[in-house]
Amino acid sequence: MLDQEFERIGRRLRGEGLVGGSFGNMSVRDGNAMQITQTGCYLDEPGSPVRLPLIGQAPSNASSEYRVHRAVYLESPHRAIVHAHPVHAVAASLLYDEIEPLDSEGQMLCPRIPVVEGMPGSPELARAVADALRLRSLVLVRGHGTFAGGANLDEACLYTSLAEHACRVLLLVEAHRRR
């Protein structure tokens, strides 16, 4: 059942252009453990998720971002996480320290999107993302992508889509102003 949910959300992310290649990952909290995508998988065909405890050794086939997911689950109420590499959001993260959406949906659902730093898969990135997601649902990692948390994968996917839309609008408006 969870296999189908991961595949459904992965197809949505791919269809919206929010992930490419084998970039990105997702997870769902499962009591004192989580189910996370396998390392190097394509999200639209993720295969069976890997179960790993919130504390303890991670299986070698778990996503390389498992530390971030683990830290978020230990420090926030989120039950699901989507990590994607939306092009416009990544570009905006290289220009801004915080995103303030100009569009109505962005202003309503996520009026400020922090931009944090850290090497992919590192303990430093895990700390920065967990701190940012403690009280919100969306964060951008400079030059890397989004991490969105929610009550379920659908909600986390919605926030991922919102980030890309808000950043695309922001960049289009800024480009128009420079003309």
C-alpha cells in the first residue's frame, strides 16, 4: 500500500517537473521509525521504501538524505516529508536568503520560506532543515532544493509545488522589473 502511495506522489512530482533523474526523496513516519525511498531511485518508480528507526543504524540502501528526514521527525510534528529539486526554487535559493512569495497562494500558505545551507546528506543540513521545519512546512536549501513536511505525502507535495510556483512568479517579476 505504501509502495503505491510513494509511486503516486513520485509521479505527481515528476509530472509537475519538481524532480528530475534520480534526484529527490520522500518518507513517512511510522511510529518510532520511518519508511523512506531507496538511495538513487527514480521517484516515479521508487520501488519498496526502506524502513529505518528514528534512532540507530540506517540501512545502506536508505536515501542519502535520511539524516534530514530523521532530524525533522524527531523535532517536529510532521508525518511525511518530500525533498525535491524544483528548478526555479533552486535558482531563487541562490539569489535570496528568504523567499517572500508575491502570489496569493504563497502569501496565504507560506508567507516566508527560509533558505538554509548545508552539504547534502550532512548532519549540518539535517540540523538546519529540522530547525526550519519545527514551526513551518517548507524550507529551501541553497543550491539544492526544497524540503516540505506535512500530515501526509499529499500535503508535503502541495508545499513543494507551492515553493516552485512562488519562486517562478518571483523570478519572472524580478526579470520584468530589470527590463
